[in-house]
Amino acid sequence: MIVGVCKVNGKINSKINSNINSDVSSRINSKSRISFSKYPILPDLKYVAGATCMHKLHPLTKLVLLIVFSVSVFTIEHWAGGLLLLFMLLCGYKAAQLGLSYFVRKLRFILIFSALIIIVQVIFVKEGVLLLEIPLPFLSITVWSVAIENGIRLGLRFINIMGASFLFVTITQPQSLAYSLMQLGVPYRYGFMLITALRFIPVFRQEFNQIKNAHLAKGISFTGISIKTFTRMVQYIFIPMIVSALSKIASLAVSMEGRAFGKYKNRTFMQRQAFTTKDVFVVVTSILTSICIWIMI
Amino acid sequence: MGNNTYMRNSHANINANMNNGSINIVDLNFTYYGSDAPALKNINLDIKQGEFVVITGMSGCGKSTLAMAIAGYIKNGTQGELQGKIIINERNINHCHIEQLAGEVGIVLQEPEAQLCTFTVREEIAFGPENLCLSDKDINSRIYTAANRVGIERLLDNDINQLSGGEKQRVAIAAMLAMEPTILILDEPTANLDPDGALDVITTLQKIKQTTQHTIIVIEHRIEQFLPLADRIVLMEQGQIVYDGSSLPGYTYYQYLFNKTDKKIRECLQVHKQYLKQRLAANTTDMLQVTNVNINIDQKRILSDISFNIKAGELVAVMGKNGCGKTSMFLSLLGIYQTETGSIILDGKDLSGVATEQRAKDIGLTFQNPNHQIFEKSVYQEMILPYSFLRDEPVDEELINQLLKELSLDGYKDTPPYNLSQGEKKRLILGEVMAYNPKLLLLDEPMAGQDKQHVDFLLQMLFTYCNQGNVCLVACHQPQVVFEYFDRVLFFDDGKLLYDGKPAAVFELLTENGYSGYDSRCM
């Protein structure tokens, strides 16, 4: 949905520009749209195919790694530990062949937010040793050691948690995770909820675009911000989406039930990924490492 | 050959021992809740194992309801009242659960997209056998047999989102075949496909018929293509079976009942031809001039170097495979896609740099799926929706009422449009654009999945519209209709305008160059 909203904004921008009525503007506009989609403020979160050792790990191993890492982030209090975890996280990105530039690009929003956390700490926390004082005419800026320490600790935590989740999503195919969970014992009816939802995301995105085009063709435009425009928007966008989703679901139900979905309590799975010794090794090492770090720091 | 026959016989024997794929329907009556007229009336039907039966009739005649009833999806008390018996493989299914019927009856629906629930072709075909808790070995053998029967072995590891419509429909059929049902039902399997995709599906069905003993039931509006396959034709009208017998006499009766060309449409065509002749003789300037248009989307060329001119009053068909650029062409005329280079001139006015809202005043565009284009709470409000956005003058109520009457929607003025039938929705969408009378009308596949009556009605409306000096472009997949009624064809292939001319001439060129389904001798 976030992507959808971004696209709508793009459209609105392009419409405003195209009113300028010149060929040049449309060319600039098309360029600006490209840059808009290439570096969005909110990064699009999706699986990136690859064949690295990180990609090849069992989805559940990756899930365990994510959990161990997140627990470590919260149990390790000291900022040095946070730095160490960040270093490990970056190694993970490296191993998945994503590199530092990918990390910075995708997590730009998170990095900015972490910087804000540090600034807030510096402004409000006045404890420990005075590190720096910048005298200004009305308000002199003072930087205290505890503020810096807190800021770095909290900022790192935020980066670590978000970065790890990002890495997990980027290297794990959602459907293979769903299949793995079902094989682990999650009831397959719930697992298939996720799978069919994922299957229909591109379909619904396409339908959303079609509805937008139908709006344009009928000259429907939403001007001004008011409750009336909002209710109209809901009526004109979401009702058609829901109607078409319901009709799709009716067909899907016929198709799935007709193929014995739900006939037995269990089902077999063709798509199985076995745990390798490498997976076991990774899980054990990660748990041991996190305990070690916790004891040391 | 002998060996083959032997195998088929032995296969048949096994089937006969277990379940034989026969259907007996005895005095079946069904009425939907909230409806006065029964959807099915006194249906008696016996279908033997291995038969290929085509069930046809107008929209709303009850054929889809019958298909769903045979497949076990309609029960007494769920959606309506059901009386009578449906006996499949000597078992009354009135009280069976759907899942218990899986493996006996398989149904493939119209929309391929909505029937696939996984990501790759292999997973999709495996889905059914997995639900039956089969072993890996059995599942694999079922996958290969099913894929082989519909000819998609080479696609097994492909991503479903990247398949064409015809391929998706074949995957849906393969997925059903993997359940090894004795009865396979297909509800308008080709309605949403282009001619190539439709042909793919029909060839597939032919292969299934020849190599297996499945009982096959096809529900269709346009039965011409299925005639060589059909052992039997069942004609339905208003919930009743009016003919049940061999295919040739059945087809004659079908032509008589549903396909008779209305005198009125012939007259309209004559009037239109006359009008166009005068108009062309007067040597007027072109209404629409498209010159060297190029369109890129995400750095990919969608349309390259498109040029054509259209005179006022012409009814033009835009043809080509799905994804060849027809819809992109329409969207770029309206300015939703921005042209990279080239110019579009409508009625002497250069449209480059004109915003979509402005263009929409002169250009009306409708899309294939009416559900994406209906926004208002009542039919009347929906009718005046584009008018109120695009025209400054107040709505002419008389004109709207008259239009509703012409569309035979005047009885539904206060009905929520979502409650209309598919055909009625399509008429409503058409009425909406006609209400504000744009100079150029773009219709994206208005005839897909529609019966003859609706197509005739649509053509009548379009002739009248064109005779007022307007231009109409219709994206269309039906060579027969285009051949008979349209003035001109633009044939697109892979983003290029391949041919432009009279239907007969274009179809001849297409047939010469190996495009199947356009042979005018077969129409």
C-alpha cells in the first residue's frame, strides 16, 4: 500500500507538471519520476533473488538467526557490543553480496532517524562528564558523556534491529518461509493464507492501477482536503477493489476446494528444503556467539 | 496404434471398475434466494463416460449454475432451494462435501488468474495431489502426466506471473487433471483469452479427449470452435434444456435460436455504410491523426513508431495478441501514458502537452472489466458520473433517461450497479461514456465473454454513434465480428502497427503470414 501511495503522489506531481504544457517539462518530469522511483524515502521491502551462502540457508535457520540477533541487541547494554553487532550485521550483508552501498541506500531513513535519536539525547540528557560546550549568544550547546553514550546505544539498537529485519526479508523468499513453517507444524490452512496473499499482491497492484486509469478516463479528480473528499476517495477506490477481490476469492475458493484443499488434516509438500549440517552449524555458532558477547560485555 | 487402443481400453476398464465418469441428473430444479424465477427448471440429463458435451445458451440461461451444481458447489439451502437429484458415478452428491468430490469432478473457471494459488507451474500442479497426501513419487508422476497432456512440460519451472493468459488457463486445466477427475467441467474456458490462447486451450482439450477417457463438459457462448470436438450439444434457455442431441443438428438449432442475425443490425450496418460512403466522398479531413508515436514505460519500449489516420465516422477494430500494445495505445491517446516522441492530433487540435483531464472531455475510454469502473451507489448516479466531472453544463435528465431506456436499464435506476449482471454492467459503462458524447470513443474489449445479443446491441449503438461524425476504436478478439461489421482493422504485434486496412485485406495478409484464426473462409 505504501508503494501505491507513493505512485499516486508521483502521478499527481506529473499531472501538475504536465499542466505547464511544454515538451521540455514532460521530459524533465519523466526524469524526475525515475529518480523518484530509484531513491524513495521509504525503501521498498522485498526479496532480492541471489545464490549466495546466505540465500541458500534454510529459511528457518535465517529466522532463528534473526531472533538470536534481535535478542542479543536487547540484552547487550554496552554501546561497544552494539558496534560489534553492527559489524556482524554488515558482514551478513557482505556475505549476501549486498554491500555497504545497498545498506546505506535502503536504510537511509533508519540512519537519519538514528541521528535524530542522538540529537534528542544530546539536547535533553545532561549527565556525566561535560565533553563539549559551544557558547552561543542566547543558548549555549552542551554535550554530556551520558547523552552521547545513550544516543549511540539507542541509535545502534534501532539500526541493528531494522537492518537485521531488512536483511532477513531481502534474502528470504516469503513463500519458502511459509512452506517451511507449515512443515514445522503450523496448520497448512494458515500457511496458505500467507501464500495466496503473496500470490495476489501483484494482481491487486495491477487492479489498483486499472482503477486509477478508470478514474482518469472518467475525469474523476479529488481536489482539496476534506472529509467529503476522503469519503469519496474511499468509495471510488476501495469499493471497486473490494468487489473485485471478493469475486477473485470466490473463484479461488472453487479452484482450491475442487483440488481437495482441506480434505485431510495434513498434506504432503513437494517443496521441501532439508536442514543441512551447515544450517545446524550456523544456528549453534550464532547462539554461542551471542552468549559469549553477552558474558564479555 | 493397436497398443494404444489396448491401453486406452485397459484404462477405461480400470475407470469402469472404480468410478465411471457418468452423470445422471433427475428433475433438477434450483431457485436462488431472492429470485422469483428458477435458475434451473426440470433438468434431466444423462451423460456417459468419455463423452464431450458442450452446453450453450444466452447469458443468464442457467448454464453456469448447472455446471456448478454438477461440480457440487450448489447445495440445497446454501444459495437457494434445490430439488431433484444429481447422481455422479452412481452416487447422489446432494449431501457430499466438495472436498469429497475432488478427484471425481474438476471444474475450470473463466478467469485463469484467480484459479492459481501458488508461484510456479510445478507447485500449482502439485497442489492438488499434495492435498491428497500422496507420496513424492506419485505427485511427480502426476505432474508429468498432467503437464504432458496439456503440453506445458517446458513451462514447469516458470513463474506463474509471467505466463500468458492461454498458458495460465492450460496450467489451471493441468492442475485439475492432476487430480485425475473422471469428469472435467470447463466454464467458458476461452472467454478471457485472445484467439491464440483460445486455440491453445481448444487443441489441449482435443488432445485430452483423444488420449484419455475423461468425461468433458464445456460451457460456452460461442460454440463454433468446439463443434469438431463435441459428441453432443445441449442448448439451454431460461433455465430449461431445449435441445439435447448430436452436434450438427444442434448447431443448426443454435444458429436459429441464438445466432440469428437481427434484421435491425443489418439495417444499421447498411445505414452506416451509406453514411460512410457519403462522408468519404466529401473528402473531409482526418478526425484522428497519430504520427510516429513512441512510448516507453520503465525504459522499455511499449509502442514504437505508430502512425495512422482515421476519418470521422469510421468504426475501427484494434486487434492483436494480448500484450501487443492495444491497451497501451488507448492509454497514450488519453495521455495516461506519456508519448516519448510523435504527435496525436484530434479534430485539428494537437494533443501534445494537453493534460488527461482535458483530453477526457473529447476522448471516452472504457476498460474490459466493468467492476473496476463502477463507483457510484445507483445506476442513475453512475450514469451521470463522468458527465458531471467533464461537462460544465447541468445534466440533461431527459437525455439520460432516454439513454437508459435504449440500454434497457430504465428499470434499474435506483439499483446499486454492483447488483447488475455482467452484460448489464457493460451496457452501463458504455452508456456512461455515450452520455457525455466524446468525439473519440475507445473501447477495450467490450465483447469479451458476451453473447451474440449483447454484441449485436453494442454494434448498433456504435453504428449510431459513428454516424454522428464520431470515431470509435474497439479492441477486439473476434475476427468473425470484425470481418462482418467493422470498417477497418489496425493489427498490432509486439508494439508495432503491423497492418492497417479493410478487414478482408488485413485478414488475408495475416493468414498468408501464418497467423492462425483469421482465415475469412472459415467465417
